[in-house]
Amino acid sequence: MQRLWFISNIRSGSATQAGCEAIEAVCAEKGLALAGRTRFPDDPLPDPAELAAARVETLMLFAGDGTINAALCHYADWDGAILVLPGGTMNLLAKTLHGDSAPADIVHAAHLRQHRVALPFAEAGRLRAFVGLIVGPAAHWVRAREAAREGRFARLLRAAMQAWRRTFGDHVRITGVPGLGRRYQAILATPGADGLAVAGIDARDWRAIVELGWDWLKGDWMAARAVTATRATGFTLAGRKPVLALFDGEPERLPPGTRICGGMTRPFFLATQEPTP
């Protein structure tokens, strides 16, 4: 971890220009060379050939889960190391690798330890989710989320109304998972070392909605009556229409018949603690 390329997105939840400068200051203090900087999405991600020409050993990502997902998919076959720093709202992947440590502390600890780990993912063709995959009508709430982040309240209202109609007027079905043969508002797939944790959500009456919300607040939403959970190696989207899916929060349209399965990366993530399950 001597030559790094710094990729940041200051439009993410907690990434700021001041945060970028603090990270670069730690790199300078530790004698780490920054071979290049990319301000995503204004700048395109550098190609692996460009990283090789610059003799880059480590990619340093300071952004939210969506931007990090884009980078991880882009560099799936790159042979260097990747250091994920918390720069978004949830920062779920960074917490898996580093707990609640601050970006500057993570850089310091990673420089000392340089411990690489592999992580599981959910995969649909070229698309991967390292934190979680949501498939189905409930995924339409992503547009309301983006409008809220941008402070566009009129757009937020329209997006929320459309998402509500989709969530309670449409459904998604999957095949290949015993016990999940119904129509659902959402299918959640969480990658793990032994495959996928798959949950079908069907909360179409007010009692089920309130129960699901209450269990979510308690931190045990998987126990709600509206949730059917199991484990599987993979599943296939049924039906005849494309389905909206969120890969680590980023929307993609999946055609009917798409196969979703689990996998493991090679050990290219730098971790400052053992990954949480």
C-alpha cells in the first residue's frame, strides 16, 4: 500500500471536500504516494490499464455504497487491493470491513496491517450487490429517496405517490426457492459466505404494514408476519415484464428470467477488522 489512486464522490452522504483533504493529509504523513485522483461522477473511473501504467497498488474509495458498488464492478478483474472508506449515508460495506472507524483512522490502520479479505456478493450477470439486493415494486422508492437527498420536495411527493401505487398494485415472483412461491412486494437478497439470505415481503394490509414497521424499529423486521425468510444458492425472476432492482441502492432493470446467485470475490478488500457476518 504505497501507491494509491483516490476515488471520491463528494455528492455522497458524508463525503466532503474537507474529508478528502484530511485523507490526503494522512497519506502524506504516512509517505503514501497518490498516483491519481478521480472525482466521481464528474470524472470517469480510470481503466485498469491506466492504473497499471501508474503502478497503482491500491484503490482508495471515499463515497457511498452506490458509488463504491460501481467501482467494485468496474474493477472486478483488477489485481490490486481496494480500501473502502465511509463516505455515504449508511456506509454498510465500510462498517463490515472497519467497524465505525473514521476515514483517517482507517487509512492509518490499513497502512499498518494491510490485511486482505474476500467478501460475498449477489450477482445478476455483470451486476453485483455486496451489501444487499432488493427486487420488485418496493424498489421504486429509490426515486423518492433521491428526490429527498436533492431537496426537491415536489418531485419527492410525486415519486412517493408513484412508489406507493407500485408497491401495493404490483408484485414480483421468483422460482427456485422452496417456500417463496407467492407474489411479493419485494425480494431481499443478502449475500453471505454460504449463499444468499432471501426474504419475501408481502405487507398488503394496514396491520401487516404497521407490524413490519414496528419490528423494523426494534431491529428484528425479519420476524414480522409479512416476511418469509430462507436461504438459497440462487433464484430466477418469473413473470413476463422487466423488474426494477436495487444493487446496493443503485437501480437497474432486470429482464424476466434473470438468474440471481451468490458468489465470493477474490481477497482484494483491505480490512482493519475481521468482516462482520
